[in-house]
Amino acid sequence: MELKQLVQSVENEVIDMRRHLHQYPEVSGEEYETSKTIQKKLSEAGIPFKTGYAKTGVLGIIQGEKPGGTVALRADIDALPIQEENDLPYKSTIQNKMHACGHDAHTSMLIGTGKVLHQLKSEIVGTILLVFQPAEENAPVGGSQQMMDDGVFDEYTPDVIFGQHVWPDLPVGEIGVVHNEIMGASDRFKITVKGSGGHASMPHQSNDAIIIANNLITQLQTIVSRNTDPIDSAVLTIGKIEGGYRYNVIADEVNLEGTIRTFKPEVKEMVKNRFYSIVEGIGKSFDAQMTIEYLDGYPATINSPQWADEVRNASRKVLGEDATPTVSPSLGGEDFSRFLQKYPGAFYWLGTSVKDSEPQYPLHDPRFKLDERALSKGVEVMSQLALDTLKNLNEEETRK
């Protein structure tokens, strides 16, 4: 059978599987039933697999009839601690848990891709690895490094690795991929500002932590506006503030939490250094105690240009010449970045925007939805990509 026919033969199963996973989401570190479902589906397809990576991770192994290169395909499997607000027949049945980032689709598409490629085993020269990764949402720890630490690639080492992510900003039938940075480094921080409290009518007897925090927020914004080259990308966001007791009490403590996003390592280090300098400087100028908790998160996701081009070529072969529009990188964080630090490869986006008749909500929104017509396209692109990459790896080996 041709690739397209094989993809069509698994399309309904992929959709059904995605809906099942959507109904029973499991957050980072708790993906036990999800892992069992993956193992069951691989067993039914006759695909060998191994477990024991980052607790719930699974590695499927498709070995071709002849030896050759090794390509890894990755899907993340965890959900988010979000209460779903969609009214769907397959909406989440678990309180405060939802697949709001599309990992249910990623898992289902990779299983579908595995089933397609397993039926082409006789034509495959080399090995294809199906990497089902837990805890992607558990920044800054994640699951990719833990899988590698647990030996996921000890026996089969990938020459190239690819990751696919649903993308609501692109229509169905389009793929987003770029050379070099496609996703940002994502650091987190918490600042505790300690002043001294008092009565609102006698501020001279206190050291107002809210005033100090206000000045701190203003100064932190100058890092991007006045210290970062306008050509480079950086974001510093304060996402949470807690402080104060009531209207007539001066606050003695304020807690701030936020994130720093960058692409280039040198920009990240500059922003981080200025962040520390400003926090410590504001503390000294206001005679306040400042405590910083800084968590270095996922590094930037940096594509190998050669393999980004391979994604583009496979996508055009499957979806048409207009399937890969020009896109800009995102400063969203992605745990796949740690795989790309060790192995060449590429991360790309699969267009999944819903029809014009309904609003499209972004990733991580409790109303996030995707167009399921994209799932078969994701399976076909990933299958074609794996086959083309093995062919190119073998041709490179022959030329040596």
C-alpha cells in the first residue's frame, strides 16, 4: 500500500485515541494510565517497546529489514492542571486536568505514525524510534533529560530526532518550521521583598514593601527596553504579585513571580545578570531585604538547518508546495530543546486552527480546541519525514 492509503487506514483510530486520552488527562509525573494505553497500542500493532524512562516514558522500536541510520520521533504525553471549559462529548472527565496543549494529539499521531511505518518495515533501511516523553509541562525539570539519563538512547542512538507540536496559529494543511531558534529559553523567578509594616496613616514609621515592589517592577522592565539589542528577542514578565493585608495596613512583604524568555544564550545571561543587579540595587536603595529564587528553565529549541529543510521538503511532498509558509519563532518554552542539545534534528509546528465559524483559543487556554482533520496530516508528514531522513542518512553514509 502507498503511504497515503496507510495513513487513511489509521485516521479514525488516531482520532478515537486522541479523544480517549483527552477524556482521561494525566499531569506531569502521573501519566501511568496514559503510558499503559501507549504500551497496549504498540503491542496490538506488533511494535516492540521498552519502558522505565522518567517513570512513565515509553520507547517504541521499529527496525527495518536492513541496517542503516536511526531516526527518533518524539511526542510528549502529559496534560495541564487546567479545568476544561469546552462543551464536547469527549471533554475531560478529570477535575482540574486538561490536555490544553495538544499532547493527546501528539501521542495519538505518534502511535498512528508507528503503525504506518511498522507496515513498511520491509522497505525501511535503518531504525525508527518512537519516543513517548512524560513531564514536558513540568518546567524547569521536564522529562527529556530524565529519559536520556535513564538510558533511552543507550542501545539505539539517534542520528536525527524530530518533534511535532500542534499549532493553533496555523491553518490545517500548513507546517511551521525555521532554521536555528524556533522556541525560546524559559526561566522562572520568584522575588520576596521584605520591608516593615505599619499603619497606613503613619508611613514614615514603616518601609512599604508595595512601594518597593512597584519600583522594582518598573526598573526590571528597563532590561528589555534599554539593555537588550532591539534586534534580539527578550521578554521579562511579572505574572503574579501577592502582598498586603487590608486597606489601612502598610505591607511588610510582597512576593513577585515571573518569567524571562530569550533565544540567544548570551542574551539570556545578560538579562539574568541585570535582573540580579537591579533586584539587589533596589533592595539597597530602599533598605529592604530581597530574596531571589531563580530557576534556569528549558534552553532555547534550536533546529539544525539541514533537518529543518528536511521537514520542509517532506511537508511539501505530502501537503503541497504552499504547505510551509514563512513563520516567526516563538518565545514559548519546550523541553524538546534538551534532545536537540545532544542530537541534530528539528522541531516543527502542525497547523490545527479550528474553522472560521468558531473562535480559536490559544494553547494552555481552558477553551483550547483543535481541528481533528489535522491529525492524519501530522501522521503523514511525520511518516514521510522519517522515511526521507533514513534515505538521506544512508546516502550520506554511502558517499563517505
